[in-house]
Amino acid sequence: MTAPATGEAVLRVSGLDVYYGRLPAVQDVSLEVREGEIVALVGPNGAGKTTVMKAIIGLVKPRRGRIEFRRDGRWIEIQDLPVHTRVRLGIHTVAAVENVLPRFTVERNLRVGAYTRDDDEIEADLERQLERFPILRQRRAQLAGTLSGGEQKMLAIGRALMGRPGLLLLDEPSLGLAGRVMDEVFDIVTAISREQRLEVLLVEQNVRKGLESSARTYVMRIGAVDFEAPSAELLEDDRIEQAYFGGAAAPAAPATTAEG
């Protein structure tokens, strides 16, 4: 667990509304990620967490609100930009499922992560990922689709890092993992953020792992942010239980959502 960052924000989401047809998925969501910080976004299924992530990367279009990303000292409004432009700006994502190219080798998957780059350090970065994930070095020539779930997750993270992201979006990194492998993935994420001063927004269904790995946490419920607090304070906070199992919520939101 890390202490909340005091630096300037690198991502700001303000008053975000997303609809699927006529159904509201998220309403009036605001959050920020600061320099060198891991921020967790947690909540029960259907709370709208993944929808927020999709809006940031550009897979869904907000009906209202603003998404701003700070790059090279200047703020850029990105809510109307296509996905590939956001990636070139430095926003990279690791999806919860189908996050590798199964018919490509491990090495080719990693190289695909650097497709936005044209510099002399790609080979050095490739070697860096193979050092960080020794199992990928062993599987270097193996098809990605034959890897275990944990190995595929590591490959997906390594591929995202090959793009030298300014912001890493992780959607449900614990999905399909358990025990030692899940712990290893979270340890890698926190180490990378600390060593590279990399900002991470983490959507996670496993509340404890999300809290343990982050500096601050936003708790979503019924399509809205219920509350935000330092993660260390929330480990024993009964508001988490209320958010997941019922009880008084802070902001009211529509009862019908389309996605979690």
C-alpha cells in the first residue's frame, strides 16, 4: 500500500455521464489520478467501474462530462478523441479478458506494445520486460494463447509497458487468478508504479487486493461514486460493506445500470 500522492493530477474526470441507449450506466462521476499514484476504483457488479474505464480509453462515448489528461505539462481534453490518439498520448490499458494476441508469440506480443514508438530503445525495453517477467523469457517463442492465465496477465502488462505509458489502466487484474499468482501480479504492479513513478488506475472486484495495492480508492455504487478516501483507512471501514451489501449511500443515482 502506498501513501496518497500530493503531486499534481495527471488525469481528471469531471461530471461524467455514460448511457447505453436510454439506460444510464454512470452519472456525474468525478475522479482524479495524481503523479506516481495507484488509484483503485471498486464497487459491486453493475456499479459502473468498467464503463468509467472504457470512457477514459475511448471505447464508449460520454453523453456529458470532461476527461482531461496532462501530457508534457499541458492539459488535453480527450473525451472526443479516438482510441488510437489516446494511446499515442500515453494512455494504455490492460483488459480483464482477451488481453493478448493468442496466435502471436510472446515476443511478438511484446513488440506490438511498442507500435506507437520509433526509437532506439525498443530493444532495451523488450529486454527490460523479459527481466521483469522471467517466465516470459522462458516462453519467448511460445504462442500467447497457450500460456496460463497468470502468464497471459503478465504478458498483457508487459506489452502495455512497452508503450511507455503515462497512465496505465488495469481492468480486473485479479480476474481468473488466485493465491500466489494473484499476489505476484499485484506485487509487480505496485513495484512498477513505485520504480517508474507510473500512474495507475485500477478497477478491481477483489476489494482487499485493490485497497492493499493503492494509495486512494473511489467506491462506486449504482452508477455513481459513493465516496473516496485513502485506501489504508478503508480496509476496516464499514462503508465498504454498505456499498457492497446495502445500507445508506451518499449520492443518489438511478437504479438501472447497463454494465459494471
